[in-house]
Amino acid sequence: MWCLMTDANNIVFLNGQYMPLSEAKISPMDRGFLFGDGIYEVVPSYNTKLVGFALHIQRLKDGLDAIGIKLYMGLNEWREIAQNLMDKNGGGNLGLYFHVSRGADNKRSHAFPEHIQATVFAYAFGIEAVPLINKQNVKQFRVTSTEDLRWKRCNIKSTSLLGNVMHFQESRNKGVQETLLFNQSNELTEASACNVFMVKNGVVITPALDHQLLPGITRCMLLDILRKEGSLQVQERVVNMTEVRDADEVWLTSSSKEIVPVVELDGQPVGNGTVGDIWQFAQLLYSANKYNY
């Protein structure tokens, strides 16, 4: 889980300059503020070792292209910002937040302005140590489920997250940790802040990528790692919620959580209600390979 650094003098990056967080300011006319018109990424680092950095930056670029924000920054420029933020904020275990909005105009208009400069912001914040790989001590999630009521471009990692926030709050209101989402055909999409995997009869299954779900970086890495190791069958396909409720194991994946075992869904146990052996196998593999991307 993320844990915020509260010191207002933490050093952040804003439009080419490094400064204390307390001095970072953007215009109230910035379209990121007015419309959620932007793209973001969050990259974990442990003792300054970045996890999936190139994949995160490629997804950032894909998102900017998808919504027509022109920003000519290469991987090495982003990596330099990341390294500087880690150095200037003491290293250790840090999450790095990268945020690009379309920028500020002198008026509020739905149409994209043609001649404004993108706002680029990045900061570092403290995160917990590497997650435990232990069936007895790992944090176990209880989740609820509901129909997915978000917009139909969930493959874009937009800063406009109100739909996700409302679904996440639904889980909090019910006293659980997450909400699994399904479409009008009762097919699993993702969770409010995670991708979802299930295991049945030793087969690892996750919904195929389309506009209904985010192409998660942890999801991508885990699938690649499992396929290269080769001992488990892996499927990307349509997943009906009936299958999820009958699964032997259910996992959530995200950059902050890595792979989280779900032991309860809508008040009913997942499988036998305990953390599964295949979860532990997958988490061990992920941990051994996560710095290779």
C-alpha cells in the first residue's frame, strides 16, 4: 500500500524545474483541473530499483496519443526525472507519480485548444517495503462486486477517475477492500483499482484486454513471467462472474499491491477461504523477475 510523505518540502518536478512541494503551483484554468484532461502513471521503486519503468512510460505515451496530447519526451528523459526525484527525496522505497495534463488555456472550453503547452508534474512518496510472500502473513482481501458503471474507455489511464473512485468507495462503505466489476453481460472487467485473475483447476485466467479494462503493468509482467516459466496454463479470455464465484483462487494485481489473494467475495469464501498455493507460487516468481522490465 502507498503511504504519503507529508513534508511540504519534498522535492517535486513541475514543467522542467525541481522545487519543494509547497512551491509547486498550477493555473486553475489547467484542463487537468477543469476536465480531468490528462494521463498519469505510478511506478514503484524499492531501494531505487524501478519496477516495470519502461512499460509504464510506454503506457503513458500510448495514453497521451489516445487523447491527442503532444509531448515529446523520451524514455531517458523520464528516467532522469525518476532518478532525480529518488535522489532528492532520500531514496528508499518510493512511489513515483507522473502526471501530464493538456495544459492551461485562458478560457474554459470543451474543445481541445491548439496552442497550449502540456503541464508535466511528478513527485515521489513513501511506500511500504516489498510485500510478504507468505501465506500466513500476507494481507488477504475481502471484496464485493457490482455492475461496472464507468465510461467505455477504461483502457486509457486518465486522470479523470471519479467512476473508479465511486466504485472503490462502495467497497469501503461495505467494510471490504475492493469491488470487482462486471459488465451488462455479467462478464468480469476488472476491479475499481486493480486487474483481476482467477485460478480454476490449476489454470490461471484473466479477462482479455479491450476498452473495458486497463492494460495493467503488473498484469502484463505477471502474464509474461508465468508463460516464460511454463508450468502453469494461462488464459486471457472472457470470464463470466459465475466462474469467478466458483474459482479456486482469485487475485488482484496492481503496481502498489503486486499480487493480492482474495479470500471472500460478496460474503462467500473464495475456494476454501484461505490463501492458495498457486498465489504463493505466482508471487514468488513475480518477485524474482519484477526488476527485469
